[in-house]
Amino acid sequence: MTVIDVARATRSRARLDPALLASLAAVAFFLVAAVVPGFLSPHAPTALALDEALEPPSFAHWFGTDQIGRDLLSRVIHGARESLLIGFGAAGIAIVAAIVLGTLAALGGRVVSAVVSRAIEVVFAFPILLLALLLVSILGASAWTQVIAVGVSTAPGYARMVRGQILSAKNAGYVEAARALGHSPRRILTNHVLPNAIRPLVAVFTMALGQSIVWASGLSFLGLGVAPPSSEWGALLDAGRAFIMQAPWLTFIPGLIIVVFALAATTIGSRIQQNLEKGE
Amino acid sequence: MTLTSSTETLTTEPKPGAERGGRRARRFLSRISGAIVVLWGAATAAFLAQAALPGDRATAIFNIRAGQAQERTPAELAPIVDAFGLDDPLLLQYLHYIGALLRGDLGTSYQQFRPVWDLIGEQLGSTLILTVTGIALAWLVMVSWVTLTAGRGARLKNIGSAVDTVTASLPPYWLGILLLLVFALWLGWFPVMGGGGLAGIVLPALTLAIPLAGFMGQAVRAEYERTLDQPFVLSARMRGMGDLGIRIRHVLRHASLPAVTLTGWALGATISGAVIVEQIYSRPGIGKTLVSAVGAQDLPVVTGVVVLVAALYVVANVLVDVAYTLIDSRLRTS
Amino acid sequence: MTIVERQSTTVERRAGAALTVRGLRVDFTRDGSTRDVVRGVSFALEPGRCVAIVGESGSGKSVTARTLAGLAGSGAVIEADEISLGARDLTSVAEHDWRRIRGKQLGFIQQDALVSLDPLRPVGREIEEALRLHGWRSRSDRRRKAIDLLRAVGVPDPERRALQRPHELSGGLRQRALIASAIALDPEILIADEPTTALDVTVQAQVLAQLETAKARGTSILLISHDLSVVAQIADEILVMSGGEIVEQGAANDVLTAPQHPYTRRLVDAVPGGHTRGERLAPQDLTTPNLHLPRAASAERDDAVLEVRGVSKRFAGVTAVDQVSFTLGRGETLGIVGESGSGKSTTARIALALESADEGEVRLLGTPWSGVPERQRRSLRPRIGVVYQDPLSSFDPRWTVGRILSDAIPADAGLTRVERTRRVADLLAQVSLPAETRGRLPLRLSGGQRQRVAIARALATSPDVIVLDEAVSALDVSVQAQILDLLIDLQREYGLSYLFISHDLGVIHHMSDRVLVMTGGRVVEEGDADRIFRAPEHPYTRALIRSLPKPV
């Protein structure tokens, strides 16, 4: 199953229902915002306008303004790049680690798979946030730390899924039938186990992208992420926290953006998976 | 008139009691050993975290205390080296650490001169109450929602399922703010900041409960729908049982099994969610202590919390396993 | 000891019909399209008599049964000239009234109690539930009545058993508990929907005995089944359904011994047993030649294809296979028969070297087969094939039939792509599947078609031996007949040896040259098929044969 298959599946047989369309539009918007923020953003993110401070959303400022008059919409758009980079970086680490560990745990020799499986279970026992906090306290708060902390702490969950999928494919009836036909383990692995194991994971991994941004923003919200005056979405959350009473939109809207992005990623992922399954 | 078939003796009887007891003991032991491994892993990770602090540890600790980062003379560092045993070989330090843990001593804070347990212990209770309330509320919401929407046709199933997915992915920091805005600021039904007692715990607990309910709901819903198609449900209907009776007396027990398993895991996840929620609602708890400790890189406090949560998780999981086998005795006697 | 009963559980038996059905039609509407599932069924059930509705899957028999209990399902439109329960008209009953009828006047028995009783609840509670729903308020009364009921159906030590869950009871006991829950309120009518499917023969006999008892008490029984031999035991009148219609109806004896309608005749002919040995069970396909040959006695028995000696296997302290030995000759069929848990499937897996034996040895075609590294075995694997009970789980869900077969053809046959394609077409033809099946997914095929694909796949490696593990157990009778005929044709064509595992004695008697009887992991009897069925020696075999429903 190659990238071409995935692309073909999404394009030709995808039924573009409204949820999928909206998700694609949202993701596209954010990607553009990450690459060319100036193109989309109405104001400069650092433009101060103290006389327009703490204004609720209006025609002039779609998302309102913060305590020193910065336009929130512009800040959100400019924050997309950093947020997406952190999120994708963390997701990348998590997915790679998950694939490596999950495969070792499912297919390694008896000792290796036992040890790795145990290790995954033990680490999985810890709440993601606590693990991330632990890593941050060792490495010190910064954007890089966020990437590593979120990546490492979400990896065990995905590793478990990878391991589970590979194991269930390995133990499936068609594997035994192939053994009975006299096929070599390597042939069974490439023809049966891996393709069947990977398929359900597509959705999981796209979801990982969205979830990573959610976790990273959580760290920022606690003040343990990127430092101000960054427009990274989590940092915006943190900055807005002090003004919950007067200007609730300062925390509400960045949070909404994060949730929208995560949902969009999940929706796209599950549609891709549905189409992969149907098309075969 | 009784009928005992002569072929009765030919069918296999289930295993005698003694064999069953032995197997149960073995399973119990394996669970305990699993728990010990998790605890040991946590403790070792905690120790390694402390040892991994970049740079010279004594200097780091001194600087954390003093609030400034600069070079220190050996004379200044000496009391710290003594107090934390930093010039012992690493293995010895590790053994000391484990020994202390077994005694209930979680170490001493870098930032302040107090034992970690003192700092955390007094706050832990409040966080635990919030956590447990959150989980209980999640169960309540999930059970009602699934019972009402499962097995009633495709449309309700899709709506219910979509709601589950969306709520499961709502981050607590956003949901908390949303609930705060709507129910406290706008409608004024609940206090905004740190209200004690029942009223003050509702919104924070809901913030934790809703995503958990969505998450558990996904698993439970699938099991619910599957169970409704089982032959024994038809048998119950054929005895004259009505729909609600079936849902509550038969299906619920089966469908809640996956949720029982998830609850053990949920304890850890909810505690960490509580950390965030306490910030939003300005509630007392270990949240504030933890966050400031992380910011200051006060490792003993952070690792202390980690070890504590690991211990709670382990206890919770053992209880969950026991609960599961009480409900589903197929595991007990297999 | 007298128990004061809160409600009278004896009902006067009325003369005349207990249940009358005339012109029953059931349609299902879904997404705008209508499917008529039952097209005009009429019969009358009298007290103490049994009417059986016989049909294969999709005939509409189960829907008929459920409609009579008001549980046809969502989207069902029911019309009838008459449905009366005694004097009561059932066509206009509201749901909450149905709840009073079900359980009290109508009892219902389904298949395997392991899934028909709530696995998480003690069986006593399931019985008590029926009582509670119909007015028995006192818990102690219910408990006492439940225990009495268990005793009445022949469950020993009922006080203890009532507290146990279905999986803690043996097959026979839990089936009786299921029956107890259905007759708890002594209903006038008992509907039994496939009550013996998936049950061991001995348990099946117990269930039928219970139904006989109920009949003798005056209960009317509506029996739904696809199994003609079960029906022959107990039915007074038979309705044969196909495609929603009744194609034949009459006294049981008449229908079974002198069927009028071609469908019924086909059904009766398709039942395998000792009397069908050497004959075809199904009408010929147009594609396979008429092979009405007597069973070939020319098979060379001295050429042993598979030898199993003293094989044992233990799983977690349980002995699954205990000192099993047998030889399979070239061109012969060895049937292994036993109930569930007898160890026959494990033996098959050991014969296939998919499971290693703890003791003993296996030789395939004279070469050591067990206890050798897998790498050594791999080159010999094409010589032994396997067909499972559920072929779907043995197919990769993403692959088409064509790919499955092409993949099975050994690579070292040195075939070009064109030759391979032709070979796949050949294989499909041999199992009488149309050529375009190659492009289809197994998921979209019927049970019989899937099994044919499984057989084709086994043939692809040109094997000497094929192990068939309950290969026809999940199929309808007529489909089973076709597959059995196909297997025999292939055996004659290619000189294949079959290791045929089944719990169905009729199938075993029809197919096998020799038979192995297994129970508790051990072989208790072995010998020529006819001899074993005619004059069994071992007490277990005798009991097994005795439990057989009398042949059709």
C-alpha cells in the first residue's frame, strides 16, 4: 500500500461530505497561515493600539483585541506556524518512536518483545501530562522541550496501538493458512501482516497530529512552553488567562482554534481510513 | 418426572475447585508483580530524572534556591552536597532513594528546605476529591447518554457517536473556560473562583467528566449495540421483559465492562487533567505546587508527584481488575 | 411440602387448536424498498402436538416464529387472515400486552444456552426473571420455584446449580436450564427455534427428550429447524418453507418418506448417512460428469500417506490429546468423530504440524514431520492442505479470490503470468465456480461459495492429503450436500486422502472409509465405518450412536 494508493483513495472515491470539506478547508487555511501569515493576516501581530485594548470581537477586529490592543486574529494567524511546527514535530517523534517500539514489541524475538512490551506498558501507565511535565522540569521550559516532551509522552499510547494491530494481524486466521501453504515468515510478514496492520493506523496517526497540538498548548497554558510575546496558540491561551473576566475571548478563541484543528485532523484521518477500507 | 440421561457422564464437567483456586492465586500474583514493576519503573525513572539534571547538580540546586544562576564555590556547595548525598556513587544514591521511598520519604524540595511530602501531602486530598468526583460524574453522564442513544436506530447512533468523539477530544483547558464562561459568568449558577463545597466542585468536576465520558462512551456504545443483538437478549424479551428492563438489567452489565477497564487508566489521566482544571478555577490542590516546581526545575517535587500518582494508578488498577472479575465471572473460573 | 403458588400455573387444555395461523405475510421495508420475507403461511397447532417448520437459511422460518411472538423486528409489516392464540386474536395486540403473553402463554427456546442465557448471571436468576415478570413478587417463592423447575428438567443438585453461571455448567445441564426458563410458567405453546444447532449429539438427545416431556404434558410445540433428522424425532406435522413460501405441508411421516415437492425431495435426499454412501447427495451440476460409481474399493491402503503414533498434547495442565495413533492410506477417507472438547481439532492441527506434539511422532509421506525444524518442513507443506470450518477468517480480507488462489500456487512451479492465470481459472472450474468469481471478494460470496474457494486453494498446491476440520458444519444441508459430492469427485479424480473431522455422525458415515472415535483426548474406537455404525463396541461409541436421531 503506497502513498499513491492513499492519494487515489482520497481523491477518487472520497465522498466529500460537509464535515470532510470543512475539515479540509480548515487545515488548508492553517497551512497557508503557517507559510505566508502576512498574506492572510489583516494587521501585524505586534501592532499596538492601546486605545483599542480589550475590545470584544467586532467587524474591525474579528477576534477582538488583547490588553495592549493587538488584533487577536492576526496573532492567531501568525501563531499558526509555530503551533504547527511544534505539533508536527512532536507528532513526528511520537509516530516514529511508536512504529519502532510497536514493531519491536510485536515482532522482536522473545526476549526483546517481552522487554519492550513491558516497558511500553509501564510508561503508558503514567498520565501524558505528568510525563511531559517531568521532561520539562529536566530540560527546562522552551519550544524544543515542548516538542520532545509531548512527543515522548504520547509515544507509548501509539506504540501500544501499533503493537496491538501487528499482533492481531499476526494471529489472524489467514496467517496460519499461509503457514499451512508453506510460505516463509518473511513472505507472510510483507504480504499479510504489515499491510493489514498498517491500514487501521492511518487514522490514528492523523489524529496524532491534532492531539500533539492540543498537548503542546496545554503545556503552554501552564506557562511551561514558548515564552511571550510568541503568538503560539498555547501561549495566547496563557496570556489571556489573566483577563478571563474582562475579555474571555482571549482564551476562548485560541482554544477554539486548537479544538477545531484537532477535530479537522481527526475527521480527515477517519475519512481516509474509511475510503481505504471501502476501496479494496 | 425426572429424567437423567445416561449420557450425562460422557460430557465434560468443569474443573474441580482446587485447580481453580490455584489458577486464581497465580493470576493474582502476576497482577501484583505487574504492579510492583510499574512502581519500580516509576521510582527508577524519578531517580534518573533527578540524576539527569543538566550540569552540576549541587550548583543547580543552589541556584534554584537562591533564584540566580551563577558559579558557586565548593564551600558554598558543601552543605548541599551533604544534605543531598551528592558525592556518593550513583548506585548508592539510587539505593538510598529507593530505601527512602519505601519508608514514605519522597525526598526534599530543591526550592524550599521542606520534605516533598509536606508540600504535596496537604494539597493532595483536594485534588483527589476533585478527581474522584470527576470520574463518578463521567460514569453517570456516560451511562445515561449511552443508554438513551444506543440501539435506537442509525440516526441516534450516529449522533451519539459523533458527540462521543467530539467531547472526547475536548482539551480541559478550553472546556473549563467554556463552562466557566457560560455557567458561572453568564448564567451565574455557580461560583467563579475557588468556591468550596458542593457548588464549587461541580464545574471543575464536569470539565474533567465530559471528555472522559466521551472517551468511555465510545467503547461502551460499541459494546452496547453488540450486546443488544445477542441471543440472550432475545430470550429475555421472550420472557416478557420490556425494552428499558433489558437495557438496564442485562445489557448495561455487559456494556460497562470496557468502561471498568478504562477507569483504572482514567485515574491517572484525570489527575493530570485536574492539574489544569485547578488553574482555571483557582482551586486548591497540587496543581499550583506542581506547576511552579516544574518551572523552577525543582525535581524532587515533580518526581514525588509522579511516584505518588504511579502508586495510586497501581492501586486503582488492582481494584479495577478485581471489580472486573466480580462482574464477569467467566474470567474467574476459566 | 406444599408451596403456595401465587399464580395458578396449570391452564386448562382446550380442545381444539391452541394456535391458529392463516395466511401470514411479513414484509420488511427498509430505505424505501420492500422485501417480502414470509408469503402466506397457514397451520394449526393443537395441544400436545408438534408442528415443525423446516427450511434452510433465508427461508423465512425464523421470522415466522418471531412474528408469532410479536418480535418480528423493526420495519416489519405483518398481515394475516387470522392469528389466534386459543380464542385471542393476536393481530391487534399492543406491545405491553405482548409482554404479558410472552413467557406466560408463549415459551421460547433458542440455540446454545451458552449464548441464550445471560453469561453474567446465575441461571437461577434467569429462571426467576420469567417468574418475576409475571407477578411472582416474593423472592423466596421465586427461588424455590426455580429450584423445583431445575429439578423437574433433570438437573441434579439444583440448589447449587441455580447459583452457577451458564459456562460453569456442562452443555447438557445448561440446555436444560434454558428449557426450564422457557417452561417456567407452563405456557401452552413452546416455540423452539433451532434448539439443537451447535449442540453435541448427546445434548441434542436430552433436549429432544425434554421437548417430548412437554408434549406429553399437553404443551403445543412449534419447532423451527433445518435439521430433518431432529424434526423426524418429534414432529407430528411438517411444513417445508423455501423463499418465504410453504412448498409442502403434511403429516410428518408422509413428508419425510414420500415427499411430493421437488424441493422437499432434494432436502430429504441431501441428508447424509449410512444409507447414502457411494451416492450423490445433490442433483448434478451441469458442469461435473455423472459419477454414480460405487465407492472405490481399489484404493491402495498399504501406501500410508500420514502416520500418527502415540501423539499427546497438553495445554496449561489440561490433556487435550492423549496417546493418539492412526494411519491414513492413499486415496482413503479417515473420519474423526467426537463431541466438542474431544481433542479432534487439536489432533488435526498436530497432523498439519501447526501445533507441536508433546509426545509421539508424525510422519508425512514417509518423512519425519513432527519434531523437525519448520524450515525443513516447509518444502513438504504443499503436499498437505487444509480446509477450515470458517473459511472467511482464513482469507486475507483485502484480497480477491483470484489473488488468494494465485498466491497459493507454489512459486517453484515456474509458471509465467499467463500460465498462472490459466491455472486459477482451472481451479475455479474444478470446484464448479464461474470464472468471474476471481474478481470478487470472499466477503461477498455465500458460505458454500467460500468453501469452494477454500477447497480450490487447498488443491492449488497439488496435495496428497487434505485435512478437513468441520469443513461442512456451518453450511445449509443442500449446500453441504453439494460440497460433499464435490469432495468425493475430487478424491476420485486425484486420489486424494482425506482426514475428515466432524461432530456430525451422518456426514462421517457418508464420507468415511474408516472412522476414529475420540473423547476426552483419546481414541476409544477405530475401525471400518459401516462396522462402527452397525455394531459399535466401546460404551461411548454405543451411547453416541444411540443418541442419533433416527435416520430420515
